[in-house]
Amino acid sequence: MNVKSYQTALKSAGFDPGPIDGIRGAKTIAAVKAFQKAKGLVVDGIVGPKTTAAFGGGGGAAPAQPAQDTINQQTLAEQFGFALTVLKSSPDLNALFTNAVAQGYDQARFNAELMNTGWYKTHGETWRNATTLKSVDPSTYNTKLAQSKASIGALAAQMGAAMTPGTLAQMAETSLMLGWDSNQVQANLGTYVKHVNGTMLGQAGQWETELKGYAADNNVKISNSWIETNLQGASRGTQTFNDVKDKVRNLAISAYPNLADRLRQGETVATIAEPYKQSMATILELNPESLTIGDPKIQKALVTKDKNGAPVMQTLYDFETGLRQDSRWLKTKNAQDATMATANKVLGDLGLVG
């Protein structure tokens, strides 16, 4: 008699075994014991020949004989709460099961010795239950596995985790076996956040775009490998995306120590450099869009030295004075107008023009 059969028999006899699911859980064992007590049988929770006969209405006592000699091994394994294949898969479990059969263990003794096995100590309850379900009710197990795979696949796409179908299937089964929660799934998926054909996908792709823009605004160079490492951390939950941006800001502070306070307050190197950029465009008659904060003159304006050698920003007046000494200044209309104005003034002073 297998577990589902005696669960059905228990329910028919008025003893609630819980769901008729083929799993020998605590409620099923309690129902067996209650049935055995009501029938005047040995209360051990094991459905042996006497208990089986009582289910079948054979009532009375069956001939006294070791239950384990006549009961099918698979059925006995299930009564201890395991599929036979699971018990046979581990030397520890197989030895325990052999002793249990030979010596007629009840459930309490089996459980006590089970907890002392190396197998029990290295496998959590969720893993043990999933392994049993996989052997006893593969249909239900496969349904749960498909649900795990679909859920993890959706989260992977959202995060931008690039996984092969085989890796996804393996992770889905590991998650089911170990009972991962959403944080554990996310932490493991974060490892697979990476560039695919030069770009990142999902949330990681959005983060990458923002991060590159922020780095450019601070004249900081970051490599794809640096981005991957840090966005994997953000995806795993070991740091936040703002933590990653702070790292970029700190790189900018290292390059522009005199701008540290303004950068910490939320400005970027680009916003701080904007007045210099506009002034340079105006004086040298350049398209502002053609200028970058990496221009040598703008860089010099952002970090120059005072008389004591400390890094400081150049004043806008000094910056513009320097621009008028640039060779490009002489070719501008501004320079020509200034030269003409100076010449007219000199001629006027000499009385040569009215």
C-alpha cells in the first residue's frame, strides 16, 4: 500500500491525513497513529501488514511477523517519508534504511538517527522535501520547476542578466531545491549581468547609459569592465546604483580636488565649466557644441595653481585674457573690431581722424 492509498483509506475511516498528495508529512503520520490507537494496534506510525489489514477491514490481528519482511521496500521507504531512490542515492541514507528495515525502526527512531547522518547535516529541509517530491510526484515537481524557470527568466530579462537556456534551467532547479527567496535569486542573477554585443540589457542597460553620461559630465573615463563589475554589484544588491555613481564622483574629486565641495553638493564638472565654455565660444567665435570640458584651456581654467602651488580655479577675467593671446583670437571678427577700434583711437589722438 503506497502513501496515497493509505491516505485515502485514512480519510474514508474518518482520520484526516491532510492532502491526498502521496507525501508522508506530519499530519499523515499523526492520522496513522490515531488510526492504530483506535484499532488497538502498536502505535508507531508505520503502515505495516497489521495496519494495512485494518484498513482493508480484515480487522483483527494478522499473524505476528516482522512487518519489514513482507512489505515492499518502496512502500516502507515512503512511510519513513522518502522515496526509495532518495534513500539509495546516499551511502548514509542507504545504511540507515537497511538498519531500519532489519531492526524494525519506528518513525521516531528513524528520524532521530536520520538527523545524525552526514546527509541530513549537509542538506536543508527544503532540499530534502524537493528531492522527495521529485521522486514521489514528478508531475507536481515538474510543474513547480517550470514555474521557477518562468519566474527567474522574467527577472533575468528585467535585470539584464544574459543566460543560456541551460544555465537558466540549472538555476531554476537550484532555486527550487534550496528554496531561494527573491533576494537570493537576484543575488545569483547579478553574476550574469554583462555586455552583449557591446551593450547591456534591461535595467543594467538603463544604468549603463546614465552612468556613462554622468562620467562624461565629470570628465572621468570608465571602462566596460569597470561598468560590468560595478553594475553586477548593484544588480546583486551588494551596493546601490547611487553607490556606483558616488564612485564616479570620487574619481572626479581626485582629478579636481579644488572642486570637491561643489561636486559633493551635486554639481558636475560640466556645470562648473559651463561659464568658461560659453566665454571661450564667444571670444574665439566657436560653436559652443564643439567645445568639451576636456579642452586643454578649460582644463587649465578648472585646475590651475595659486602662488603657493595649491590647486585653484582660474578667474573668468584671467581666463578671457588668456584667450585673447590665443592664435585663434587674431582670426576672429572680435579681434579685428578691437584692432580697428584701437587704431581709430590712436589716429584720433594724433588728430588724423575726425
